[in-house]
Amino acid sequence: MHVTTSMHTSLAHQHTYFIEVNHTIGRVTALIIQQVCTICKRNDRVVTDPESGEVICSNCGMVVSDKIHDINRPERRAFLSSEEMNNSNTNVRTGAPTSLARHDMGLSTIIGRTDRDAGGHKIDTEIRSTMERLRTQDFRTQNYTSTDKNLKQAFDQLDILKDKLGLSDSMVEKTAYIYRKAQERGFSRGRSIAAVLDAAIYIACREIGISRKLKDIATISNVKYKFLAKTYRLLVFELDLKIPVVDLMKCIAKVANKTNLSEKTKRKAIDIMNDITTKNEIFSDGKDPMGLAATILYISCMETGEKIKQEYISNAAGVRGVTLRNRLKDLRSQL
């Protein structure tokens, strides 16, 4: 067994170290890639978070990679010589795997623009002119229907929002699946592509359990919040979806991190939230989770003696001070 070490730069401009282990079994050589933490220099403590799609070191918390896998690369690769490839029955693929986040699911073909054939010989002028016409017709047939054009435009925008919102590949696939369902039902007809796509992103975030506010998505994608909220409600009704409730614990942690509150205050807020849900399970129904989390944190600050202004904590939660004071009146009756 031969072990070599190499270094790779990820999309987030972070350095990720890999260990390439070559195992030789008979005539077949398999390549196993193991990721190593750049701080601990260990590969036995690296775990994968299925919700966020990040590869994290469980020893020090370092984010080794922000993606589980790259959908633009083939899922199976061979590291064999041409002679071994011909003599072996290895299952080999070329090209990227299929993906719902592409208008053609990655199954279309593209005629190249090279002027040489497979043998390396130069193509005649007459044949080259024929190939140019075939290339033009092939490009036109790929976007022939209005559905294909709609999906292509929507998934181009999804690729842009993926970087702006920091979406993982699993979330992108889930969003594409929801948008395709809406497209099959004819929901996107007569509506803004951006609004339907943003609503699908918000639904995917809620189903996976990732904290994303609808107002933040509307701001980043430059869509009016009221129009996006209406589209979201109509899409949920059209597809008959069962959206899970937002986890209040994640909202409490998000607001506490923004306001730099102490760990003691965070734990006290979690205890208060558990006491309220134990006494009345339906108390949080119909209330803004971020406003409720901000109110619980404000009560926790008063009990622990940590000083913070209502305006500061309400701005961190994205709610108004009136909402904070109204929730405070309701919570005092529950405590």
C-alpha cells in the first residue's frame, strides 16, 4: 500500500488536505480519498453533516469542506491504464451525473466545435460546414418547448442564489424537485419565475430544517416580500404540502449569536422555552418564531442579570419593538 498526500483549494478559498491511499488488489487499483483536518491533522474525526452538506472535524469544529460532493464531477472514476482498462470489467462512467437542477437533467448531448475528428485528422471543409448546421439545429431543439425555456431560466437563477444564500447541493436538488412539481401543475404559468423559485427554496429550507427567513430570501433575490409570501402560500396549497414547524431552539441560538449573549443566558432561555411548551404546547401557534425567540432571550437576560436593550435584541431578530413587548405580555401569563 502506497500513501501520498496532496492539497486542494475549495470554492470557499479554504485549504483542504486529502490522503490518497492506493490499494492494489490483483490487477485493479482503487483510489480511496480521505479528508484531513487542517488544524488537527487527523482524518479519524472528520464527520459529515447531512443537513448543511458540510464536512466538519468533530475534534476542533473546523469546516473541512462546504460540500458533500460536487455534482459537476462523475460519481465513479477509474485510475487505470489503458491496457488494464481493456482487460478489466470495471464499471466506468464519464461525464457528470444526472441532476434535477438542470433543465435537461444532464442527459443532453453537445456537438463540439473542434475541427478534427476522433483520429486527430483535420475535417474537410464540406463536412465541417455540415457539422456547423447540425450544431445549430441541435442547440435549437434543446430549448424548443416553453417548458424547457422556463426550466433553463429558473435553474440559471437557482445557480446564482445557491452562492448568495449558501445552499448545499441537497437543498438545490430539493428546490429543483419542488419547482418541477409546480411546473407540471401549471403553477408557474402567469407568475414570476423568481417568486416561484424563491418560494420553492423557502419550502426546501423548512423541510430540511435549515433556518432561513422568507424576508431574507426576498431581499437577496430582489422580490417584494408580500408578493413572495402570497406565492408561497399558494404553492403550499397547490402542492398540498405539509410544512414542518420552525424549530424555536434554532431561532434562539441564531438571535443569541447575533447579540453575543453569554452561554448562561442561552441555556436559561432554552429552559424557559421547555417550560412553556410543557405547560402549553400550542402557545407558539400563529406567532412569529423569531419574535418569540427574542422575547424569551430578553426574559432570560433579565433573570441572569445581563443587560441588553429591547431595540438591540429586536433588530437582531428582525422584528419590531412592539412585537417584542406584546409577546412579553403573553409570556408573563405563562410563566
